[in-house]
Amino acid sequence: MARHDGYVLRAIRSGEWEQVRELRLAALRDPLAPLAFVESYEEAAARPDGFWQERAEGGSEDGGTRIRQFVAEGPDGRWAGTVTVFVELPEDGKSLFGDEVTVPQVDVVGVYVRPEARGSGLVDALFATVLEWAWALDAGVERARLYVHEENVRAAAAYRRLGFVATGGRADTVGAGELHDLEYVLPRP
């Protein structure tokens, strides 16, 4: 179990669906949420408990092996940040974003750090935890990939600081028919 500045960095557990929901709703209230997330606060808030229970089960350390949600848990038990990864293999055909999977990779999504924890190095620590997990998988993951909206300069700067490089690839991750999301990748060291 990793630690950073009083936070425990770990994968979620299947029974923690209420915390998963609370943190996701907080993320969707962020002023930059329309640039960072596919769904709106209203859509997420309307989802039934069963949705959140399934989401927590699917991304938990005691759930499947292809999706994992990591969180930074403070000393008071409150979650201050999160990162989710999807393991994708060439035999899967298409990625989460609809393109062809050519190498074993993880797609990074759902990155969020509460405002009061920003600037503390927490996002760096979360990514270190996520990447340590991804590189250790038997699947032979060769790279981590993510998309960031071209106007989300704060996120893009954080990803570049972490070593991610823009490839020139673009995607329409919100389904509006416009390619505003830039692809960034980080090769396995």
C-alpha cells in the first residue's frame, strides 16, 4: 500500500460504492468538468444505487482484473483523489475510445483531485501507484494512454510533467462530433 503526505493510495473495494458515487459527483461539480468528463452531474446524480454498486465492484481490487479505480484516502477516511484505468489488449479489437488496440495498454480515465489537495503532489502519487500496478500486470502493458481536452491546460500540464507526450492523435470523447481531445501516451520504462 502506497502512501503520500498522510494519504493512503489504494484500489477501491467493492463495498465502497457510496464513496465512489460521492467522489464522482464532486468531480462533476468542478468548473472544468465539461472538459474533463463524458457525463454531466445531472446524469450521474440520477443513476440508481445499483449502477454505483456495479461500478465499484467492476473497478475494485476484489473485482475483475481489467479495470481498476485507485483513490487517495485521507487520515479522516475522505477520498481526495482518484484515477481509473482500463487494461486493453490487441485481441480486444477496439479500445474504450473506439480505435484499434495495437499494443497492450491501459487507458487512463476519471482523473480527479479535490481542489484542497491540488498542488500537493497527490496526482503524481496516484499516477505512480496506477502505473506501478499496470506495469506489473502479466498482460505485458506497453504504454499508458489518456485523452485531454485541448482547453484543459491544467490537466495537460500535469500529464506532461508526469512524462506523457502528445502523439498528435485526436478523439471525440464526448460524442459531440468534434475532435477536441488530444491523445497523450507514456511508454513503459
